[in-house]
Amino acid sequence: MYVAVKGGERAIDNAHAFLAEERRGDPAVPELSVAQIRQQMALAVNRVMAEGSLYDPDLAALAIKQARGDLIEAIFLIRAYRTTLPRFGASNPIDTGRMAAVRRVSATYKDLPGGQVLGPTFDYTHRLIDFALAAEGLTPPAPEAAPLGPVPRVTGFLDREGLIEAEPASDTTPPDLTREPMELPANRALRLQALTRGDEGFILSLAYSSQRGYGRTHPFVGELRIGEVAVEVDIPELGFAVEIGEITVTECETVNQFHGSKTQPPQFTRGYGLVFGQTERKAISMSLVDRALRWEELGEDNTGAPVQDPEFVLMHADNIQATGFLEHIKLPHYVDFQSELELVRALRVNSEASE
Amino acid sequence: MSSLSDPVRQKALGLLARAMPERLAALFPDLPDHALLRGPEVGAVMVRGRQGGTGAPFNLGEMTVARCSVRLACGTVGHAWVQGRDRGHARRAAVLDALLQTDRRAVLEGAVLATLETEETARRDGRARKAAATKVEFFTLVRGEDA
């Protein structure tokens, strides 16, 4: 039973004023602008857009500022904001094959058409703190070379030989967990939506667990690409599709061994990751978890590993749901606790009496 | 009514949508008289991807979009949907979409669209050139026993 009590208004108002002051910090230190966060904390902005499930870098940067850098709090703000927006429609599926890639690497082919393009990566840095960044200075412009043009899809090479499962296009309208509560069993489209907006740490740990033997995935990163893709929408009043903007996405395609079944010859299978922004760790993790969750349709064994359990994965991937349920226990439970206190006292009286 | 073929109008609307709002306002500051038919209003579009890049669609997440429909004094109607939450951007793009269907088309194509396209190409080319400079050139070391 819930009993309403009043009080604490003044304390709450003062707490929020204190929060605002702490957020600002020492007034002698210049205040961060939203543009600075968007430009210089871009990977934090990307994570907030991906898990907030709303692509808007300015808004994500503002949310990070408001949340004092607490990214899950910022994601919460974005999720709350997006519920206020009317849905104008859905885009045509983005064509990642036409991506203007700034990074594209393959762990399966050394010499592939288009080559290994490293892009702005932390890989091969020494992970030593760069004290030079503590001082202000100009960054020299990055070197340039003749543009490479569009690069073909790595899984396309295997597909042409029939060595990898086909991924035939369709125009099926996918289920949308923001419109209908997620129900199990969830098809792959619904799982991918839940994974791409799921918590990076949770998806990473599940992917890692599958690599360590809890559910078998032995993936190769067939291709990892990051870049801009056009978003095209059919505009009803025009009667044709128009590009309404461009977004940066990270795409990871894994290639996994498959021993074949009664109906299928041995061939490679796929795991897929696609995430808003430059979000490489998340996209790779997503592709491993996607592949692990496909054990049933591929006729593989269920080893009882967490990553193979769609209910475990999908019902715990959302950090806003998790935060809401977890953090509510710090709110007043005075009456619930009083009843438990009385119960324990009564039990003690009974047990003392029976001794 | 429309003097623009769909592909031309489609391309123009893409350029207007991808333009930075400030840049578009600088290139085309003064809007002629027009009536608002819808909006400008801010909402969301669900962006879809495909399983495995080529397969069945799934919902990737939403993006913010501003849209607007206008009618010029001459009766010509223009529409625009642009990424982001900038209502002024959507309104300006809708007015330009309408004007591009009138006899001002040639002037605006030169003054606005051509400039936007040149700048966009330069920006894209700059990123593509920097990415190209990070392409790995493998070489094989001669091994001792083969020397």
C-alpha cells in the first residue's frame, strides 16, 4: 500500500539550487559551451545519441552538460525528450554500402578492394597520457591523399561464392519497441533495435562472455566501417523520396563458422552491429551478441549461457529501465519498512517464547 | 504546376536539408511573402537499417527533423523536411523549394544551390582525403632463410 505524505518541498528546491551551483563549478573557470562538448567530447555525444536512441548532436551535448557528464543521466534526458516529439514517419533503410567511410578495416582480408583505412582511431596509440593536451595549442592539419571512393562490402565477396548465408532484402515493416512493448520471442529485427540502444557496458560484457566460452561465438570481424550515410524519407506531400540529412554510423559485420545442418551445407554465418555515431566498441559487441542470440534458428546447442538467453539479454540491456528500477529503492519506503520491522519483531517474540 | 522535374527538385531539397542553417540564411537572408500551410514544426523520423547491411529492415533509432510547407503569393507551394530542430531552416528551405518552381529558379540555382553544392563537395572531399591518407600500405619483410 502506498501512503501519500507531504513535506520536503523547501529541501528539494534548495537541493536543486545546490545541484545547479555544483554543475557550474568554480565560476573562475570558464563555462563549457554546448558547441565545445559537441566538438571535443564527440564520442560521449555519440554514446548518448546511440543509447538515447535519438540522433541530434546538439541536444546530446546539452544533455551531457545538464547531467554534469553522467552519460546515463544524459541518455535519460534524451529519452524523456524524444517522447515529446511527434513521429513524422520512418526513413527508407539506410544504405551503408554507399557510406562515405572515414574508417574501414577488415580482419579477414589483408588486400581487399578499397584497402584498410584506419581513420581517426585510438588503435596503435600507446595509451600514454599526453600531457601536451593540458596546454592549449593548435593541432596541425592531418595529412591528405587522393580520395578512395566507395568501398565494396566484404561479406559481398563471400556471398558471391555462396560461402556465407544470404541476407536477402525485404520491405517488411519491422516491429518497434518504442511503440509496442517488447514481447518474447523477439524476432531478429526487434533484437537488433534493443541491442543498438542497449547499454554499451552490458552489451560489451555479454560479447566478452561469449568470447570466453559462455555461449560459443568464434567471430572474425569481416568488416568494420564508420562514416556518413544519407537518410532518405518518402515525403507524402511530394510523392517522392528526399534526403533529409546525413548521419554518422558504425557498422560491424562478423563472419562466424557454421558446420551446416541437415538442410544447409557448411558455410559462414553473420552477426551484425549498426550503431549511431562513431561507436566502434558497441558495434562490435552488438554483432557478437546478435550472432550468439541466433543459436536456435541456426540449430546450434543452447549451452545455457546468459548471452544465448534472449529474455536475459533483451530485458536487461536498457540502462534507463535498469536505472529506474534500481534507483527507486533509494526513495522513501518508510511504510514498507515499518511493516517488515514489525514482522521481524513479532517473529523474534514468537521464537523467544517457543524456546 | 511544377516546372521542376522530380530528380532536380529532389536534389535541391537534399542540398537545402544538408546545408548548415546559418549558411543557408547567409546565402538567402530575405524571405518573400508567404503563407504557412503547415509548421514549421519539430518531430522525429525513425531511421531504419538493414540486417547484415542488405537484409530485412530494423529500427535503428530516431532523428530530429523540422518540416514546413508554405505557399507563395503567386500560389506556388513548397515543402521541406530538414534534419535537426531548426524551424527557421525548414521554413527557409520550404520557401526556396517553392521559389525554385517559379521563374526565379535560374537565379537561385546559381546563387544558392551551386554554392551549397560546391561547399558540400569541398567538405566531403576534405574528409575523404584525410581518410585516404590513413590507408595501410603493406609491405613484406624478406625473411632470413629466403635471402
